[in-house]
Amino acid sequence: MKRTSILGAAFVALVLSVSALAQQATQRQPDQVDQLAEMVGLTEDQQSEIRAILDDMQGKIGELRQEARQIQLQMQAEIKADYDEDAIRESAEKLGDLTGEIAALSTLMQAKVDSVFTQEQRDELDKRMRQMQQQMQQQRQPAQ
């Protein structure tokens, strides 16, 4: 059962990330919540709740990613003959902390979204995840 929840959460994360990229490519595609609604039959209330979770969490994650990019730039600036090891190590520690917080917030976001689903919806996500895994395995296998 725990594996099913993990797979379901992974699938939700995959759907959210892939659909966000696809949405950027073309504005005519439905948004990530619409796609989930279509997949598992979300109610209007569930859609609203998920949108609120995503808006809140993605904003926080985006801010942290921006901060992490700035630290990476600072670290790159230290690649020089008269480098400052202490500054590099301090920046690396900050970057590690930020990366950990981003991972925690991403996982919390997935868990919060998962908590909105009914068991039947989770089962449907699990079924679709298994189907996707099978399709990916078939694509990886060389033609015989």
C-alpha cells in the first residue's frame, strides 16, 4: 500500500511537471489541474483545493529556486586563481539547505495534493502509473 502511495505521488508529480512544461509550450492545452480532473474525475471543490495548494507551494518553491540560482552564480564567481575556500564552503552549505527545503516543500505539495483525492482516485492514478511504466519498459526494449 505504501508503494502504491509513493507511485501515485510520483505520478502526480510527473503529471504536474510535464503538463506545466507542455502548458508553457502552448497556451491551448488544459492546465495541470484540468488534466488531473480529466484523469481521475476531480470535483470542482477538489480542483479548487488543489489549485490553492499548487499556487501556494509553487510560489514558495519558485522563490527558493531563484535564491539557489543566485548562490550557484556566487559559487561560479569563486572559480578563480585567488578563490576563497570559506566563501565557497559557506555558499555550498546554503545551497544544500535550500535544496533540502525545496525537496521538502515539493514532497509536502505532493502529499497535500494526494490528500485531496479519494481512494478511488488514488487507485486510478496507480493504475495509470503502472500503464505508463509498462509503456516505458516496452519502448526501452529493442525491437525483436
